[in-house]
Amino acid sequence: MFFTPRSLSPILSAAFILLSAACFQVANGQAQEIADSENDPVKLFDRGQDAHAKGDYKTAIQFYEAAVKLKPEFPEAEFQRAMALLATNRKKEAIEGFNRAVALRPDWAFAYSRFGATLLSHFNDDQDAEPILRRAIELDGKNTEPLIALADLRARAGDMNEALSLSRAATSLETTWHTWRKRSLIEIAAGDKLAALKSVDRALSLNPNDFGTQHDRAKLRLDLGDNLGALNDLKVLEKNNYASNFFGTFELAQLYVRAGKPTESLRLLDSLNEDDRRRPEVVALRAEISGDSGPSIEERTALEKLLKNDPKNTSLLARLGNAYRRVDPSKSEGYYYRALQIEPDNPKHATGYAAALVQLRRFAEAVGILQRVINKTPDDYVAHANLALALYELKRFAEALPEYEWLAVKRPEISATYFFIATAHDNLGEYEQALAAYEKFLSQADPANNKLEIEKVNLRLPVLRDQIKRGQGMKRKHP
């Protein structure tokens, strides 16, 4: 049943009438304001400006429209109406209004600049913004706003040459913190971190209290290997309450790890409340800090929770592949395989995947993958070590030997390498080379860690020496 004022009690009827009157008064008040200035488009425009400044876009639009109705050729009112329409997400109408404004005033550089920059920053509308920004620069090449906005746009499009040219033009015209920071961000995107660091330094010299720029510099210094400089920036950030919430604290903790200060990272993680300490990303960072001690079940679970929210994160996939390397090679293989499907040219993912295959005794599959990795990254020690083992287990001793010899040159202190060299020669009947490698192994082997291998060698040596004495085995060293 629908109620009408006639069906209400006298008190409710009175309240309804008062509410209706109040709503009418608000609407009537706006109408009266317009009526008060109905014959003066400039006054209507000024009232629109006042409402616009207060964020009352609906009222501002009404005043601008009333002004344009009285004075159709009023580009300023058309432009301000277009800007208010942008603020209320009415982009199509805004663009139509802007086009009317610049049709009336085609050389209006400010309008092109401000509208184009706003269209880009609020809507990421590169297609519509680009011609507007280019026209702004044509009309006034000394205005940095369209230069910076167009530089951002071209960087997003992958045209780093034009993006860098535009950002450098902006800093040559206006030496402000804003222009130098914008230039640094484009230089970072272009991969020129040394240039970006210089730009960040300029920005901070102009505004030392901008901690966003300080954060940028810390990350750049870490990327460039300047851990000491980065630590100075991190201390400044921490001193100025950058770690006042979870996100700031966690960000600093991550950067301290990169700077080689895990204890500082743990200090910040320990300062978190109990709920935040249980967050998956916090547990995962602790797992990373734990290093060779191996991640716990809790830490692996945390990494898997993070992966559920970001299933294509190759960094997480690789970390999980490494985390399960010793405890569950099958899971390790699965995670590395997924990472490799997303980034097929990443040699670290390929090496991790092949190492898991080796642990699963799928040696033949591992060999081809590892050979491709070594062709691309010839100095990958882990790839060589796994290839050597895979070939050895396949009894392809002649192919395994060059790999083990490469490992011995790179890491001569690892005694186990000589054991494999010796047994490979032994299996090939190259007894003299085997004897030399066995003796090298015994000279370096640790009695506790290599006890079993030492016993095997000591049992083999008398027989081997006798075979050599009797002229058995191949006389020529394997090439």
C-alpha cells in the first residue's frame, strides 16, 4: 500500500510538508541565485567559479550553462563547464564542451594544457589527450605542464626517446622539484638509472623534505650498488615516520634486506602488531631473511597464500620452487615450471626447473634444458653443476668430465668435484687420470663430511695402482 499525505497523521503530515518545503527552498535558492544574475552572464560565470572552487560541481555546471545560454560565445564558461564535467566523470560531455571552447578561442594554450593534462591524469585517456597536449605545446612551448604530461604519455607508449626529450625540455624551462622528479621517473622507466639518480638529487636539493623522492633515491642507490648511500636515505625516512603504518614499515623492512641489513629489517618486522606479524608477506620476508637455513612450513604456507592472490607472480613461483627444493622436489618442479611458462627466457627459472628434474631423477629431460641455459649464460655455476650430475647419472662420463673440470676451475676448494672427476675417468678406463683425481680428492676431503667417499677411494686405490702397473686402461688422457 502506498501512503499519501492524506493518509498520514496530522503530525506526520506537518513533518512531510516541512521537509518538502525545505527541499523546495534549497532548489529554489539555487534557482533564485541564477535568477538574481539572469541578465549578467559574467556574474553567473563568477558564481559558477565560486561553486567550482568549493567542489560543488553540480551547482557550478548550472551557473556555467546559464551563462552560456545568455552569451553563447563565452569560451571561458564553456571551458570551466568542461572541467567541472570531467570532475564528475562525464568525459564525453566534457570533451564536447572543450571543443566548443577552443573553437571559439583556437589559440588558447592554457585550455589545451589544463584539459589535456587532466584528461590524462584522471582518465588515463592517452588517445584523446595526446593531440590536445601536442596542440598546447605548439601554442606555448614554454609551458611545462603539457611537456611533462606528454612525456608521461609517451613513456607509457614505450617511446622513451620522445619521453626523455620532453622531460629534459621541461627541466630546462623550469627548475622545480616537480619537473626534476618527473624527469627522474621517466629516466628510471628508460633504464638510465645513473641519469635518474642525478635528477633525483636535483629534486631533493630543491625540496629536501619530499620523502617520496627520498624513497626513490634509496631504491636507485640499491639498484646501483650504493648500499651505504641507500642506508642513509632509509634512516632519514625512518626518522621522519615513514614507518608509521604497516605499509611503510614493511616497505622499509624490504629495503633494509636489499641494503644488506637483515637485522634492521627484523627490528622493523618485530615492531609490528601481532596481526600484522602474521600477514603472509611478513612471514615470507622472514623466510627470505632465513636464507640457507631453509624456510619453515609456516613460511612456505605464507608464500602460497601470497601466490593465491597473485598466481602469475614469477618471483613468488621461483621462491616457492626454491623453498620446496629439498623437502618436495615434485612441488619444486611444478612451481619452477609455472614460472618458466610465464617467463620462458629467464635462465634462473630454467635452471631451477632443471635442478628439480635432476632431484626427481629425470636426468635426460634436465640435460637439454641445462645445455640451453649454459649457451645463454656460460658462467652459470648452478647450471653447470646440475648438468655435470645429470650426465654422470646417465653414465655419459665423457660428456660429464668437461663440466666437472669447469667446476673445479671455478671452485677448486670443493673436494667432491674431484671425486666425480676421478670416478668418471675410472669408468672410462682412464686409470692414470683417475688416480691423479683420487689423490687430489683425498688431499682436500673433510674426514667427517666425506667419510664414506674416503673409504671408497681407499678401497679402490690399491686395485687401481695394480691395474696401472700391469698396463691396463687407456694410455691416452681423454680430451
